[in-house]
Amino acid sequence: MGHTPRRIYETSGMILKPLFYRKPEVDRAEERIKLGLRPDLPTGIVMFGGHGSSSMLEIAKRLDQSSTQLQLIFLCGHNLELAAKLRSLQLRKPAAIEGFTTKVDYFMSLADFFIGKPGPGSISEALQFGLPVITEHNARTMPQERYNGTWLVEKRLGIVLPDFREIGPAVEQLLTEATFAEFRRNVSAYKNYAIFEAPLILDQIMAEKAFESMDVVSTLASVDPLANVAWAGLT
């Protein structure tokens, strides 16, 4: 991109809203019951940004017909028509269908895995809540999102499909005991401290600019600003 290495700073992930670092403490079983869900079933959260996607209808139909025992939380965003269509399906399996909400963190805290588009925000939020990811990668995937699926596969953090028409077998595979345990371990090991790292990086940049303005040679470029930072209590 034309930048020298000393102008490039790496963080451990994408910056998320602070509330995603302050995970709500909830009784998952009790809160699931309030939503009309069963307390004991594997629970997926299906989310495609602020306006949803017609893919959610395909996912709902195929998983409702599958033999896998599960339930789903659908977050449809501002797409009221999509929410209405999902409700009209009269799904046999338990499902909670929500429109726009500011409580994405609450709903993620009730889920066991995530299904959605390969956007960096959605994936980062899901991983922050310890949720293995199922997403798709195909010709319709936006160029800036195409590597996200590759990264998920490389890190063993989820399953990437060529099309959500294969969602049934994918969820069945994900929920097998060994596979789910592996993905959960890998997701738990992934830590995103970007919201804390960014201010330290900005401090370093400002300090370097100050040195440059005084014509003083700075050694900060060779110093890792995060080397001695303890992230105790933030996991």
C-alpha cells in the first residue's frame, strides 16, 4: 500500500464496542425460556447485519427440516418484512425472531454458535463471545471479506461453506462432540484486545511525531508498545 513497515501497526483483532468486553452475566437457561426456547438445546444465532438477508429464510427452512436437534435466534435488524416472513414459516423447532435490537451482546450470550455473513464485525463479535462460526465464501462475497473465511478455516474457528444451502450438514458436523469441542477450544484461545491496543499505538505515534518535530532521533519505532502490558481480568 506504499507504507513503510514502521508505519504499519498490528492489533490482535478488530475494535469492538466496549460492551462486548463486558459480557452480560445471565442465567442462560432462564433467559432462553423467556424467549420461548428450550434451556437445554444447542442454540445458534443467525445474523446478517443491520438489514438481515434473504439467506436467513433459506437457513431457517433447511435447519427446520434437518434431523439435528437445535434451536435458533434470528436477528433481522431493520428488516421487518424478513422478520414477518420468518414468523410465517411456523417453524417446528424452537426459534426466537427479533427485529432491530441494541442487545446483540445479550442474544450472543445465549447462543452456542454463530451463522452469518463473513463480515469482520459479525465474526469478531461472535468470537468475542466464544461462538464458533459458520459462514459462506463464494463469488457473491465482497472482495474485502473474502480472506475472512480463509482465516477462519486456517485457525480452525469455524466452517466455511460455498453456499448456505449446505447449512444442514454443516451444523450437523459442527455439533459433533469432537468437532465442537475443538472449535470451542480454539475460539476460547483467541483473544482480541484491539480496543486497548489502539490507544497505546496512538500514543506511540504521537510521541514519534513529537520527536520528529524536535529533530530528535526516536527509538520508539523499535519498541513494542504492548510488550509489558498485562491484560489481567479482561478475558
